[in-house]
Amino acid sequence: HTTMNETALFVAFAATYLYLTRSNALSNALSYSKILESLPYVKILVASLRDCLPGVAVPTITSSFSLRTLKPRAAMLANPVSTAAIMFLSLNVPLVASAPWTRKHISPQEVSTTITTYPSVFNAVAIATLIIALGITYFVVTTVLTTYIRSHDPSRPPVVTPLTRFGNFKLLTFLEFSASPLKCITRLYSSYGEVFTMNMMGQNITILLGPSQQSHFFKLGDDHLSQQEVYKFMKPVFGAGVVYDCSPRTRQSQFQAMAHGLRNVRLKGYVKKIEAETQSYLSTKFGPSGTVDLLEALSELTILTSSRCLHGDDVRENMFKEVAELYHDLDKGVTPLSVFFPYAWTEAHKKRDAARKRMVDLFSTVIKARRAETEEEARSKNRTDILDVFMNATYKNGEPFKDEEITGLLIALLFAGQHTSSITSTWTSLFIANDPSIMQRVIQEQDTVVGGDRDLTFDDINNMPLLHNCMREALRLHPPLVLLMRKVLKDLKVKAGGKDYVIPKGDVVMVSPSVGMRLESVFPKADSFDPDRYAPPREEHKTPFAYLGFGGGMHSCMGQAFAFVQVKTILSVLFRKYKVEVVPDELPECDYEAMVVGPKGDCRVRYEMR
């Protein structure tokens, strides 16, 4: 709730700030910061919040308070009911000022002075309140009416009732979904089955669960179920003309270049690079024994090894620090707000845009230097990085990739792999270290495959079935991407519960790997970590489109081979070098508020050199 208050205050103050700065309502002598510091307006607002939400911590307004101290958070989308209530209070200062609880804190003279001295502020407040009220009314009415009309069409999948019980209250189902999407989907699956539709703020979203239904999602092409419409918010990060901002033909050429750069012949050379980077990192950062936050350490190690393989030795050795910092700003520039308003004026978006511009400048310099090399110089360096692949790639018409497009593709690859690999390696390590019997078996496998002190090979990595299955199982239990979406461009026919349905053009279809891979009908004892479920004779993952750790069908993740090589190489070095055990009594929870879902809480492990 503290986050809610901060978000509401931000929205209220930002709306007023924009109004004031774009009008001549205040003289230049009176800055907005002085209003925030001195007006009883602020005292009224804070006092009303404290009284209306007893027991909730409310941000304290001090002399150093300014607009920059309040930042929008993911919780604004996670709990719109609380946000709307607090926004209403914060925006309706005149109304709140007359309420009984306000009189305990603010004198009538202060209220009167505030309203009469700064009428422009309250004009802006009234307009903002009206806009918000109309917006909320529109979405509620649209949701209820659309749901009613859709539910009376027998050719459509079952429609979720717009009202649901949430705790001790009844509220719109899409608000329950916003607060806890996986719990909501799991509950709806038990009531409606494998296919059902819910309306979220005017958009019909049809959810597909179970192997037979999930197959539609992964087998159909972009001309039927399109990614482009639902992932356009990534354009400011990847850039124009890249991945989700280009025609299917152009995107196919870009993906073909990516696939070429991730072929086995290149992966064989990456093993040595990843192993050397891991050995260097462990020697520098770990030492003989100690305690470390595994998520933090493996995140650092993942971006180090990714940069070495994707960007090349020249980038890794000469400009890695700046590239890593720029990537951080790009990463933090993708928030829940970005999904709906990718160009909203926020500090995160400002840093994101500046980081991308600088990233293009950096890689353009590298590309220019490489192209200036003689053929003999280039051949002597024997480059295997993907940057080199993109530099030599062309479209169907023979045109080479532009520098800006090459940078965007490198960013896209880093985005696709950085979080997923670091999160997967963390969960895999935690699950193994938390089970002594599995840890012992993993060490035995390492001793058998690698034996003495020698360098790893690509064949070694492919001969570690237990470690491979541990990684698979970690991905099943905690996939980094919990919701995947497509826009329906052509009517989609499905069959569920013995009935035929049509999902109409214009719907968004969604699958949830997190829910789909925990169905007891597909994976018995689904909540248990059991890597042996993938080994003969069980092989539970063999049912088509049951296991979604890397997508499926024509939409399988093209980087999965690289991910297995990267994570297994890192963990092979780690477990052969150190004894590892989990510090906390219980494994951390999942951070479902994050865009890419990872561990939330204590990820510390103790390690001691073998």
C-alpha cells in the first residue's frame, strides 16, 4: 500500500505539474517545488490518506520533497482498485478538505486560503478527476456489456463472469487477474476448462491451456496469430525496422541470421569462451569459501559470457562496462507502464532512449573498425561472434543490415537471453543445492563425464543428461515468461469439452507456461522438483506442446541450444569447483510483479572449494 500511495501521489502531482507548467497560472517566481513544500494542499492530502487507510505508511512530506522523489511502480497496474481510490482522494482536495477527518489536522482557514489563492491548481484537479472517472466508467461498462453479449453466442468459448469474489469483496474479474494472474487463471481453469474468454478493459482475451489447446498457439504462423500487434511496446528498445517493427519477410531474414549465428558449429567454440569467463569470474569474485547472492552472481556471469559470445572479444575486453550499464538502462526502461504507454514521459523511458542511442553509436564504431580491416586481418582473428554474422548478413534483395538494425538485433538477443539464462541458472542451482541426493548425483555425473582437470568440450556438455534435466525441470516450475500472447488475425477454430468453438478475429489469445506446465493431468506431482520425469521410461515432456520451457513448434526459442550450453557450462564449472548449499530454510518465492519472473527473496548460498 505504500507503493500505491506513492503512485497515486505521483499521478496527482504530475497532472497538476503539467497543467501549471503549460499555462501562465503561476508566475515564474513561484516554482512548483515551493507549492509542494508549503501548501496546506499537501497537508490535507497526506492527512486524508493516513486517516482513510489506517495502519498504512504514507510518504512523509518534508522540505526536501519534490516530484522526483515519487516514481510510478508496477503496483499501479497490479492493484487498480486501491490506486483509483487513493487517486480520487488525492485529486479531490476540496472535497477531502470538507470531510470530518481533515478537520482534525487542517484548520478551515488553511483550507480556504489554499483554494482561493491557487484556483488554477484545483481547476486542474477537477479536470483530472473527471477524466479519470469517465475512464473508469467506460472500462467498467465496456467490460460488463461486452461480456454479456459474448456469453450469449454459443459459437464462442465460455466467457468468464465479469464479477468474482476476491477475499471478502466482489470485484471485476480482470482486477483479480491484474492482482494475481496465475492464481486467477488456475481458478478459472477449474471452473471453465481448457478454453475460456475474459474481457479486460474492453479487450477479449481467450486463454488456451493444456497440450491440445496450446498447440494452436505454437503451430500457427504470424498470418493467423500475430506477435507484432501485442509486442509493439518493445520498438523503443529494439529500434525501428527490427523484430516486431518490420514485415514478416524482413523479420524472417533477421531470424535466419540469428539462427545461423547459433548453429552447433559456432556453439562448439562458445564452450571454451564461457568456461574461461566462468573460471576467471569465480577466481576473482568467489575465493576459496564464503556466502554469495546466487541470482546477483549468475546475472553478472551471464552478461559477461553473453557479451563474449554475442558481441565479440573486442567489445567484451574494451567496452564491456559501458555496454553493461547501457543494457541496464534499457532493461529498466521496460516496465508495466511501457506495455500500455511505451512513449510516456518517465525518467526510465528517458534513460532507455538515451541508452539506445549511445548503444548504436558504440556498435557503429565497432562495425566501422571491423569493416576497415583487411581481409587477411579479419581472417586471422577467426571471429565466431554473432555481431560478425549480422555484419555479413543481407536481406532477400541483397541489401546489408544497417548499423542501427544490427544494434537492435544484438539488444534483442541480449534481452531474450540475459534474464532467462540468469534466472534459469539460479533456479537450477538452488533446486540442486537444496536436495543433497540430487546434488550427489550431479557431482557423480560431472566426475564421470569430465574426470580430471581438463577443459570442457561441446561433447561433454551434451553428455550431461541429469544436469540437462535439472535445467528443464527448473524451467517447468519457474519459467521466466509466465504469459505469452498473440493477436488473432483470422478466426480460429478450437474444440474443447466435446464442443466446437470459434475464437474470432480481433481477440488476443494467451497461453501461460506457468499454469500449463503445472497441470496434474500432464505432469503428475506437478509442484515437485523431479528431473527424472524427463528420463526413460517416463519422458513426460514427450507429449506434444506439454512442455513449454522454450515455447514450441515453429515458435520454439531459437536460442535454446545456446541457453543449454551457456547454463550447463557455467554450472559444470561451479559444481566441480565448489560445494554449494542453500543458506535460507526455504527457497525464495517468484517475483510475479516483474516483467520477467525470477526469484524474489533470499538467494544466498554457502560455498567451499572442493
